[in-house]
Amino acid sequence: MKHRLKTGGRFVDRSAPRTFFFNGIKGKGYRGDTLASALMAKGQSVVGRSFKYHRPRGIVAAGAEEPNALVGLGAGAGHEPNQRATTTELYDGLRAESQNHWPSLKTDIGAVNGLLARFLPAGFYYKTFIHPRPFWKHVFEPFIRQTAGLGKAPTAADADRYEHFYAFVDVLVVGGGIAGLEAARAAGAAGARVLLVEQTAQWGGRTPVDIAGGAEAVAALLAELDAMPNVTQRTRMMGAGVYDHGFVLCYEQLTDHRPEAAGPRHRLWKIRAKQVVTATGAIERPLSFAGNDLPGVMLAAAARDYVENFAVAPGRRVVVVTNNDDAYRTALTLRAHGIDVPAVVDARQGGAGPLLEEARAAGIRVQLGAAIHKAKGRTRVDAVEIGAVTGGEVSETLACDAVAMSGGWSPVVHLWSHCGGKLLWSDAHAHFYPDPALPPTGRDGAAFVRAAGTANGVMRAHEAASDGAAQGQAAAAEAGFDAPEIVATPLETPDEAPMRPVWLMPEDADIGLREKMWLDFQNDVKVSDVQLAAREGFESVEHTKRYTTLGMATDQGKLSNINGLAILSQALNEEIPRVGTTTFRPPYTPISMGAIAGEARGETFQPLRCTPMHAWHAAHGAHWEPVGQWRRPYAYMRAGESVAQAVAREVKNTRQALGLLDASTLGKILVKGPDAGRFLDMLYTNSFSKLKVGRCRYGLMCSENGFLSDDGVVARLSDDTWLCHTTTGGADRIHAWMEDWLQCEWWDWQVHTLNVTEQYGQIAVVGPQARVALERLGGIDVSKAALPFMGWVEGTLGGVPVRVYRISFSGELSYEIAVPAHRALELWEALLAVGADLGVMPYGTEALHIMRAEKGFIMIGDETDGTVIPQDLGLDWAISKKKDDYLGKRAQQRPHMRDPERWKLVGLQTVDGTVLPDGAYAVGEGENALGQRRMIGRVTSSYHSPTLARGIAMGLVEHGPERMGEVLEFPGTDGTLYRARIVDPVFYDPEGAKQDV
Amino acid sequence: MLMLHCPYCGVDVDETELTPGGAAHLTRFGPESNDDAFEAYLFLRDNPKGVHFERWRHTYGCGKWFIAARCTVTLEVFGTYKAPCKAPPAHILDAIRARRPGVISAWSKAEGVA
């Protein structure tokens, strides 16, 4: 640990050593280290390669804004790419791999991109996407695929657990620095329920490092908060996003720092807060000088953080370069720890406030009105060239192994902006800060977000503390709590001279230098790229961002935003506030996919709806098919059978003997009331008010746009009661549709609806032996005379109360039996028992589908796709001509709906008996507008029919019903040409004799 | 994520409990209507930047439809009311007038509502 200082380090515990591996090489650190501080202590200056040019990159920051030190953590099911080393707490055995290099970090073949930099300008991808096309395909794309991309996607399923958590608070304070602590104290003292969250593991933010007595002040505040039962504090919890009406997402990392611990790894908090205080601090900006991306060049505040918090020296000779007073603190800290500071290079002629004198008193040389013209070095900075900030030559070269830079501070306005808070520009600080007149507003129209402290543009610690207290008090008052006057902790903060925005160093840098000035380290965007984008006409900051990739990926404007905007506005000759910022979008820093999924994975991904016979199916070889949230048996497998063989067996057995189908998933909606008949006449295309009690009728429902939406059999149960069957997937949708019309349009009609889908089990008893089986059970008379086709009766079968419908979706003699759900399994098993010697077999959904297709019955979702009207399907017989109105009638009167060119339903029979590919298109003479072969029809359902021992299909064909016998061509995607004859869609028992026996 | 008051349940509910239903107070045009009226009913919506009357169903609650008067820009909610009605009730219009002077008179004129 050659860069570890002998003493100090607020966070590290030297009695607790930790071992880690970086690219397989062992390193040592302490509890309290981050991976970044441990790497720096080890002397590892190159931690990754840049995205585009594969330049060597080192650690720039000490927090979430780190652009370079992204690593892959863990292996196998625990692997996670793109983790920031600066926010990864060290634990024993941590394994990290650097990213974006090949074959190794030290020797990276992609670094040749750097030599080709002039051929990879802004908008490179867009330009090469266009022309020359072959060049892209054969040259650029293979190369880019090999070398581009951050990190590797995990290959194994995530082995960790995650959870979602809900909270309701009066005041949520995001950020545990001095302003956040003061805000929480003020709101807590008012009696509000307060949640205070801090993204790092430590409280206090910059105050303990930067302010004399700061650590003690923070400790005292924390003690006060601990004593308030209405205040909850949580560390390692990041405010990820602020959304409408006080909804906030927070992301808590529970075990990342102690992977051996039990429990969920991450927790996603879904919080409703009456008021939100964003005390999210500020982020230091880099300076744009040539070579500012060399390893060893870092942010000034980060440099002193590594010294103060981790006892790690960023270098042995550190040049400080700044345009503001704050970086003097870094010079003083470094010197106090025995690190050589050859010079403070200050761009301001007038220099700093009292800190300047302090630095000089400590023996530090201060060069005013100066700039770094160039940082030099290969894999680490080894010298800087110094000269005047504007005009003039390089005056001297200073040897150094690190540079601490400060371009000023930008408030973290992300959370403020997520839900619409607007920003103002400060000329004094050259940054955007929240506009108190245009805050995010809640559902009462009042502000629900307040920024506090440096996040609010209040840049000095003692003022930030007072602002925090004031905002906390105001938030509590707005949430309805009487807030007592709170006096903020007094802090000693020296006066500061104004900063001076310096967007280029030197300000008159030539193109040779500008091509080496990085604005966005992570995405390899340079000053020259933004200037080129402006020259090419990208005037909108949003367009420039996408064209150059400035501020993309994990950066999201944290480091690069203001510097990029400044360059763009200079190039456009506009004021920065007129150019504006890009949109800040959540999450503030990346959150894990696991946390987003929470518990919703595997079996708990979504609820599973089970019919009363579900367990029986599972025990009897069910090959499941998901149907909405149900699982239905596709077929029941027997030993040695393929799925296709099982399906064929089930079809043949049902047609020849007896089949049982679990039809419980069918939607069942009761419609009752004096106006129920009138209501159903509006809902269905056919007439139901005239249906006799005791009878059933097949009905069609259309949308107001005329398209077929659902179908099913309706039974009239009594004078004022109908039971509507819907498709399995349509039950909830159709019930909602009914309620929509009843509540919002015909609210004076007296109708009540009830979705009773799950109250009944439903068993279809199908096949020539169906009646025999029911007679054996004993009970209701199920003879043709007593229960004719399309009738229903109520009574008992085998002692079980039932309602029996004589309806058939297979073309066979068929009874659908509705039974109270808790007795459905009993009836199912009784049917299997009495049917044993009749050859009874259960059958699944595929046999159901095949048998309905053999009969030419349509299936919602196969023959319909939201563009098909009943008339297309030859269902005119189910459309009442007598009714004045029904939903969809007006739409079906439009000329396009009556166009004879509309494709119509026909049967399709392959010439050679093979099965047509589902969805295949028929092609005819001529070409369409795109020069493709003209399409004249398509296959909507296609099966192998075990009954007919050949392929059968249905399809929609131009003038189809008029073209019976014609053979059409269907080119398959496999290159095969299928030929099929247009036939009647009813392939089996066209007279309907078998179902009506 | 919006929070709306369900006028049936009497509680504030999260958007995840609700299903949106588009613009409220449409007049249905059926088989006897002309093409323009039918097109306007089926397809043409105001999509205002500002005050909007919109249908919501408390799907994962009472199942009832209600109407929210909401500003599409600021998301301010002026009030919610039960769906069965042809026009917004007076107290809702008053609430909007108090917050957005001028909007309601223009709206009433366009909709022919007193």
C-alpha cells in the first residue's frame, strides 16, 4: 500500500484488514475503504479504458459522479458490470475486473482508436450508418462490436434476493449532509414523520472534511435525530427519482458491503411524501485543459477526500489548478499531510480570499492568472505545462504525478428537476440552481419539493446549514405541522473571493489542444466534438447530447453537463441559460435490475389462477399452456408419447368415444335487472331480449369501432337474468366493458353485472358417449327431448348441483356442466369413474382448438386481430337486422367496412395434405406500392387434423367465398411454396348432424 | 404517479389501482348520425394543455368509474366526481375557476354547458 498515509483516515479501520482481487491480483485495504481508495493506495493508477478511444483512465472522483472507475464485480450468478469503484465498499474477498479492454488493461488493442481519433468525430455512428453502407457492415460494425461497450452482461440468473418496500411520510429529506441533517431536525422538531436518507455509508457530506469542528457538529445533530422517535435515518439509500404527487423512489443497498449477510441485497422504496427536501449537495466540475483525462488528474475535493477519509495520497507531487477558492483547501490538506504541492494554479488574476494567505503561509506557491496548458504523460500524468490563462506561451513545465482540478461547483438539481422543477442561472457561481418560484407542484397545486443547502445554490457551509433548517421547517409547516424556530448549528466558514468561469484552459486554446480536452470522460466527448456538432447545426442541447453522446450512460450530466453547455453556448454565441440544460431523468444513479423486479420473479412473477381441477391435471400429465394468468392443460401426456401424438389421441377419442374438458376458465358474467335484455341487445350484435328462458344463443360483441372483440354463448336464466360466457382471456375485460357503458353512458338503465367466473367449475362432456355417461351419474333428464341442442337445465347429477348447457364447440354431442367450484373436482372424478368403460379421456386446449377448426368455428385472437369485423368472418347470421343500434353498428356502416374488397373467411386445404404455416400470406398477380408481390390473403388458423388425416386451415382471402376451388400460393419463410385450395371452412360434419342427436 | 380521490370509496388511491379511460363527457353518436359527428365522437379529442376532464376506473378497488378534473401541465387535481353525469358539477367548476380564472367560461362555451 505505497500510497497509504501512516496516520489518519476518518473512515478506515486499520485493525480490520481486507483482501481483494483486481484483475486476479491480490490487494490489501481496510474496513471503511472503497474499492477506489484501496486501488489508489495500491498505486493502481489505470483502472479502465475509455469507451471510444480506449485511452487509459484513472479515478477522477470520490463519489457517485465517478465516470472512469467502472468495474465488473463478482462472478457467475453474482456478476454485475459497471459498478463504480468509488461507491463500492471494500469487503474481504471482493473480486473486481476492469472493463472495456482487450486483451488486457495494460495492452489494449482498441487504443489504436485513439490514433484514428480524427476519423471518429462527433456523430460518427450516425454518419457511418448512412454511407457508405458496405463500409459500415464489413468494416466498422465488426470492429465496433469487438471493442465497444461497457462491461459484460451477466450470463447466469441473479442469485440474490431483492424486495420492494412502501412508506408514507410527512417529510422526506434526501441527503445526509449538513443541510439535510438540519432539515430533518427542523421537520422532526415540528412533530412531522420524517425519513432522512443518505446515499453513502457516512453522514455529514463535505462538512466534516471542509469545516473546522464540522465532524463534531454532525455528531451532535445525529444524536439529536436519534432521540426523535418520529425521525428515521437510513444510510446507503439513494433518492433515485421524484415523480408525480409526491411519489419518490429510493434505492437501498443492504448487503453489498457485507455479502455474507442474510436477507435481501437491495430494497426499492416506494415512498409517498407530503413534502420532499432535496439536500443533495453539489458536484465539482473538471477543468478543460489538454490531457485532462490522464490518470492522476482528478477533482480537487476528491483528492482531499482520499487523504482525509481514507488516508490515501492521490500522488506525491500534486499540482492544484482552480478557478475558485475551494481548491485551496485541497492544497492545504495535502501539504498538512506531507504531500508536495508544487503550485496552486489559479485562473483568477485577483486570486482567492483568506485561504490564499493561508496557503502562502503554509509555503505553497500560488500562480495567479495562470492555467494548465497541457498535462503530459502516457499512462499517468508526469508533468504539466503552465502559462497565462489567456494569450501567451507555456512559461514553465512542472513535474508532478497528480493534478487536483476544480472548475467550480454545480448543485445536484436532478431530483428537483425530475418532476418539473425549473432552474435559474447564477452568474456568480456559473451554475444552475432551483428556481423557488417554479417548483415541482403536487395535486393541490402547491410546491412539494424544496431544495436545501448547496443543492439550492447556497454554497457556503454555515449558510447551507441555515437554509437546511429553514427548508425543513417550511416543509413541516406545509405538511401541517407547527414548526418551532430552529437555530442552525453555527459553523466557521472563511470568506471566499468570487469564482471565475474558465471553460477552456488556456481560453484561446488552438484545435490541437481542444482535441485533447475531455468534457465527458466516460463517453469520450471532447471540446472539439461539441464545437463540431454546433458547426454542423446542432443548436438544441438535447440534439447535441444525442449526437455527441455527451452526458449519456451513468454520467447523466453529473460531471460533464455545465462544461459541455458552456462550450456549446460559446460556439452558438448564446448565453448559457438560453441554451438550457438537457432533461434530468431518474434514476439519479443506476439501480439494479434486481431491485426493479423485487420479489416479482420466478413463481412470484405474477399470480397463477388455478381451476378446481388444476392439481388433478398436474397429477395426470398435463403439458401446460399459459392462458392469461391461468395455466390450462394443452394435452395430457402418456408415457412414450410426443405432444402431437397425445393431441391426436385426444381428438380421435373425443370424436369416437368420450372426452372431458376443463372449461372453468371461460368467463361467466351474470347480467340482471329490468333493463338487462335491452342492455345485452346493445352489447351484442344479435338479439338477446327475445331469447327464451331455458335457451342459449351464440353472441358476438364488437367495439364502437365495429371490430369483433369477443364471443360466447349466452343463456337466459330467468325473465330478468342472463349469463354471458366470454373467452377465457376476455372475462375481466368484458366485465369492465359492460360496467363502462352502464356507469358512464346508460347509468339510468337498471342493470346489475357480476363476474362469477371463479364461482363455477365448468366441465365439457363431449362425444358420442356423453349422454350415456351423464345418465349413469343419475339426476337430470338429459335426453334430446328434455334437453335439446342449445337448451339448458338445472338440477343434480350424481348428487351434485349443476346447470347443464347443451352447447358444442367441437361438433359432437356435448354438454357443458357448470358446478359450484368447490364440487367441480368431485364431479370431474365421478365422470371419469362412470366413463371408464366408455373410453373417457380428458382432453386439452390443443384438441379443443383442432376440433373447433374442423368445424369451422372461429377463435377470438386467431381469426380476429382487432381489424376484423363479423361480416369478414361470414357471421352475418349473428348480426341482427332488426335492431336500430348496437355497439359497433354505426362503425360497420362506413364505406370501408362494406367494401367488397375486404378479405373474407374461407377454408384452406393444402393440395398435398401438409400443414400450412400459421400466418402465411397468399400472393396474387401484380405488385404492391413497394414493389413486393401483392398479398391477397393470409392464414389465420392452421392445424393437422387427426380426424381427416391432413392439414386444414382457415384464412382471410380477397373475394374468398367467390373463389371456391381455386388454388392459392403461400410462400413460406423457409423458401417452400405451399399450395392450398379454397374450400368451405366447415371440414367436419357440415350438416351438424352429430351435435344434434 | 398520480394520487386521486375515489368519490365512491372516499379514499385517496394510487394510480396503480386505477385504469384510465380517456376524455369524459363525450356524447355518443349511433347509426343515424352523420360521418362528421361520428368521427368526432369516436376519434377526435381535444387533448388540452391545461384543464382536462378524464375518466378513471377504480379497477383494483370498488370497480366504479369516476371523473377527475386535472391540469395536464402541473398535474394539479381540482376535484373528482362520480361518472354518472352529463357535465361537471358546480363545485368542481368553482374549484377550477378559483385556480384557473377564465378557463371554465371558455370551456362552457365550447361545450354548451351553462
